Amino acid sequence: MIASADLAELFQLSGPLSGRRIVVAMSGGVDSSVVAALAARSGAETIGITLQLYDSGPASGRKGACCAGDDIRDARAVADRLGIAHYVVDHESAFREEVVERFADEYLAGRTPIPCIRCNMGPKFTDLFAMARELGADCLATGHYVRRIMGPAGAELHRALDPARDQSYFLYGTTEAQLDYLRFPLGGLPKAEVRAIAEAEALRVAAKPDSQDICFVPDGDYARIVRSVRPEGGEPGEIVHAETGAVLGTHKGIIHYTVGQRRGLEIGGQAEPLYVTGLDAPARRVLVGPKRLLAVSAARISETNRIGPLPDLPLTAKVRSLAKPVPVTLEGPLGDGADSMIRFASPEYGVAPGQAAVLYAGDRVVGGGWIEATEPA
């Protein structure tokens, strides 16, 4: 168990924590539950808040989701065990409008959306911040695996020490004002230690599986969710060779395809493997071609956010959550919603509009934006 003297350092609050108030965002999973346990053991007054974001049938009883059904009951049980206050706030309407419907619209537009980033930028952080401040909290703590490090110009966002758990890609939209108030106590801990703390505290979620995929897609069938929100997403169309223009087959809706996809095309008799190279949403066409057509040299990003000053260090970028950072150069401003260009030192594959490009200087998150368009290598 972490020593009490180290808890103040974890929450980065000066002075005795017995006079502090910490609000914890509790999703019902093991990570946020352990954060609540650490806050409670620190002596600070601890308040848990759970946003009910959806309640979509099977998802409400699925282990490994968040913010609905069994997960809310788990969060409440953990709060009871710790003896802390716990509030559940219904944000289902805002979540549907800002995240779920936008997710569907992005697929209809031929883009590859990342709803977890939209959720963090919208209902989660924005609304939780307002609640935590109304409650007079000294900080808002979450179970994200990232690190908040004080630098020469203020708080910085850094990758988690455990690269397998790092969630910095999903938090590039965090503003400097939010980062001043946020705390991430788990960023320097391995997952095994987090589960050990949960077991030591006898939390019912100690062995609960990690959340998987998109929280509001209980069975991984995102196309079904899109069709339920936007039925027109299932309209069929042509599969067309990107170079020759030849019609190679038909598809059952562009919502089933993303740039870089190879499986599920159901077209045979080709001289080389074919990949989805683009989506022509207005014409409902899926463009396919050889892998070399996926190579891009640059990407234009929009709605950019910057965290702290731009460094003198070389920059790297991640264009998918599981991708390795690759060397890039930045052209144009970064932050305040401006558009910018990033150029890859070597051709990058599978870069799709709708994804996020997140910029790093070493382990520090510099910022990022949404990929709007790419230039072929």
C-alpha cells in the first residue's frame, strides 16, 4: 500500500490533505475506484461523481464498460465501502448529442471517428470541472494513465510510465486551465500495483475487466449503432478501384469501412491485395487499391490544441492510439483551434480523416488536432 506521506505527492497538493477536498470522477472501473480509495486514505474529504452517459440495453449489464448500469452500481458500492459521498448525474442526453450522434455523422461522412476523445473534451471534463468547482474541490482526480508534471511554464501532460497503459493520445485536447486543476495519481503506477491496492482495500471491482472498445458499443458492432442513429448509413454502393476506376463489387454501406482496412471487402480475383484507400461519402463509393496508395507524406489537422509552449526538441506524432510516435515537422500555428500541417519524415500508412494526430516532445504531450486531409507520398 502507498505510504500516507506519498499520497500528497500523488495528488500534487501542498500542505496536509486533511484540510483538502478532492472530487474523483468514478466510472465504476478499477482505476477510478483506486483513485477514490487513495484520495480517501489521504485524509482529504473525498467526493465521487459518476456521469450516467448512456443506458443502451445489453451495455447496461456488461462488465468492462463504463458509466451505465452495473458500472454505476459498482461505483456506488465502492463509495459506500470507502465511506465517501457519491453522486450520479444524468448526462445521457448531452452524451447522445455530443458524442453518439457525432460518431454516427462522422462515419456517414466517410471519416474514422474517435468518440473517446470527444467525450473527454465534452461531457467528461467540461461538466465534471463545473461540478467539482461548484463543490469547492481543490482538484478533480481521474483514473487516466497519464502524468501531470510541473515544468518551467506550468503543468505539463506526459505519457504514463507504463507505455502499455498510456492514455495520453486521448487527452491531447486538455486545456492548460483544465490541467492546472486535474490530477492523475495512477500515471506513475503499473496496473498490477493498482489492482493490488484495490484488493487491499477490498473493493468489489478489484478483478473487474478493463473497459474495451467504445463504451456505448456493447458488442463491438459499431455499424449497428450508426444505423440505429442514422438509418441511411446502411445504403449500399460500389467498390471502385482507386487507380483504374473499375467497379469491382458492391458494399452494404460505407459505415462498414475505414481507410487501411483489408478484410471484409469480399472481392476476389485481384493480382495483389487491396485495401480501402478512401471513402467517397456523397457517392457512397468505397475506393480500394494496393498498399502503396495508403502512404501519405503530410496531414492537415484542424481544431488544434496546444498544451504549454512549443519546445525546441524534435516532434513526434501518433496518428492512431496504438501507433508508435513517428518523427514529424510542424508547419503553421498550433492551438486556439487553428489549422496546421504535419509532415512525416517517412511515409506513414493508414492515416485517415477523422482520426487525431497527437504531437509529442519526448514524453510530453505538446498538443494535436483532428486529421482533415492527407497528401499522398
